Amino acid sequence: MESLHSSAPPSMLPVFERFDAMWAGLEPIGRDDTTGGYRRYAWTEDELHCREWFRAQARVRGLRMETDGNGNMWAWWGDTARGRAVVMGSHLDSVPDGGAFDGPLGVVSAFSAVDAMRERGIVPRRPVAIVAFADEEGARFGVACAGSRLLTGELGRDRALALTDRSGVTMEEAMRSAGHDPSRVGPDRARLSSIAAFIELHVEQGRVPVVTETGAVVNGLHGCSAAVGTASAILPHGRWRFDLIGRADHAGTTALADRDDPMLRLARLIQAARESAERVGAVATVGRVDVQPNGVNAIPSLVRAWLDVRGPDEALVRRVVSEAEVATGSAAAEESWTPSVVFDEALRDRVEQILVRRFGGGPTLSTAAGHDAGILSNAGVPTAMLFVRNHDGTSHSPHEFVEPMDRHSGVAALADVISDLSTSEDVGSSIDRPLSIR
């Protein structure tokens, strides 16, 4: 793949400069000075500052700004009466101590794509929108992609509003305190039907093995010497909660034989999930644990642990959970589930051809990370994803990083895709067929 700046027209250079300035303006919001990670949780002060940043970017470009009933923000370019829209975007919230690029790279790149199209004098035939989905990570209330799940109806309104954070604040209360009316929450079929295609640009996460044209197996975009690639599929994944019940007692005066210590069952859970995942080719993580009463000198009475499992098919994922249940003697409560996603083939092929024109091509990768694009795809919206090279694959970490030139490559790729989709009268892909919203 040739370097971007050697192939980019001069009109892209001011676009890249504005991208860098936008990035610098967003980057400090919600960043912890000690860890360098981000804590942009849904409906908190830092996330609300991100929303203000989004509104400001829409305003300076003359885009029409709206927030839907589920808290997702939309910035519109063009008359929505001119047909179904081409939409791009991602999210602005983060996991605890997350990286700078997961989500925001897609939103900043989307604004830059509009800038690039205007620099080129491109006027879309279809409306174009930029979206920032609410609560994609689920870090505060426990359900990932909450904004897009509510939009599609995959997450029920009553369940969502009753979800609580670690302080016992419900999603309904959090929305109200942030100035959002929770009575508006719920599925929006009309909005979904107005979307001709959704393109999500995202930082590459992990190093997915790729078989090259020569038959060699390389790891991720770095192994392919490619700055940008496309997504083929999202692997099935879910989250389960284990409530491991014991008996509180004194740490010094209770004999080991007399203890009912749920921490031992937690250890068995972690070990069983890891061993099962290794056997079936999945991945399993216990990344959050709540202990009660959480005293150094007290045997716990309750340990709550959350298990995240992802794998090549649903049966194998659920086998890992089942074996963890057997090891602990406890039934798990399923808190979220995302089935496998195969992205729209016609749209993906079209995006790949666009990458060929600018970069000479780009690899196609599957991913075990969840995305709003997957939720929309499973709801019947033609969807594609662009991945931008991550220097070592690290994500959900302060060490997540994308080189500046690769960020610019992503902007150029996204601008090319949106220009093509929004200006073609006969798109020749699935975005022209009537939608069947599920």
C-alpha cells in the first residue's frame, strides 16, 4: 500500500490539519492525569463535555444537530427529504481507563470526511449524517451498545431505564440529571428506515491473522503493511453475571475447614473459563468483580463476577459459560448477547473497490469486538466498517495508539466511501433495495 500523503491531492492537506486540531480539542476531555486513560461514562460530566464538543463541530460546519430519544446525536448535511441517508460515525464514551481512539477516531474522521468532500466541491445527492451513539461501551450500566440497541429495539425500554450503576443510580435518573427526557427512550423504526447505509470507521483492535495472496499468514493490518482495511464479520459474544454466595465471618478466628468462602468459587470460575476457552478456540475474561462486604479482615458473603466470552460460534461461546457454571455450582445471569454479524456483502465489496482506487487495496478482517455497526446490521441496515491500523493492536487501554499518518489515511478512505455512496444515482449495491427492518 502506498503512503497516503504521497497520493493525497493538495486539497486534503488542510483537511488533515483541521483533523489534527479537532483531535487536539477532544483529546483532553475525560482523560485521567494519573493513568492517561479515559473515563467518559454515559451521562456523566465528562461525557456531556464530549456531547458539547460534538455540537460545536456540527455548528461550525452548518450541520443540523439533533439528539434522538435514546441519546444518540446526529449531525445532518443536506435535505432529509431527498432520500435515505448515508450515515457515518461511532461513539465518544469509553471503558474505564480506555484509549483515546476507540470510538472517537470514527467520529472525528466523520467530520473530517465532510470537510474533505466540501474541499473537493462534492455535493451529495442523498442526505449525509454523522452519528455519535450513546453508551456504546456499557461501562456505567453494564449493557454495551445501549444507544443503538434501544434505537433498534434490541434492548427494551423498561429494562434499560432500570439498569443501575455502581452507585445505584438508574439510567433513567442519569438521563434526567443530564437534561435528557427518558420518556423518549425506545425503538425508532422510522429513523432506521431512513438510513440507506451506515459506515463505521474504527481503530483496529487486536491482531487478527490474515492469509495473504501468497498464502502467508500475517497478523493484522501491520502485518499486511496496510493503513486501512474492511470488516467481514463480528464474532458472537456476550456478558454473564455470576452471584457467588458465601457466609461472612472473621478472617482470623474462623478455621479454614469451617469457611464458606465465595472467593474460592471465583478462582474456580476464572480458571474454568480460561481452560474451556482454550479448548474451544474462544476468549474469556473476568474483568469486573464486586466483593461484599469488601473488608480485609472479613470473609466475603457475596462475590459478583462478570464473565465476557467471545468465540467463533454461539455453541462454543455458550459451552464456555456452561462449564464455568459447573465449576462454580452457580447459574449465570445473561446480561447481554450479540449474535454473529456478517456485514452486507454488496456494500463491503463496494467499499473494498473504493480502497483499491486510493490505496491499491486493503485486507478484510473479522473481529471479536462489539460495535454499533453490528447492532444496526443485525437490525437490517446495510452496514460496513473500516479499520484503521493500530500500531500494536492494543485497545481498551491508555496504550492504544494510531500513528498520525494512519489517522489521515482513515479520513481519506472514509471521505472516498461517503463521496461515492452519497453521489451515485445508481449505487449498484444493497443500499438501493427496500429495507426490511427487523
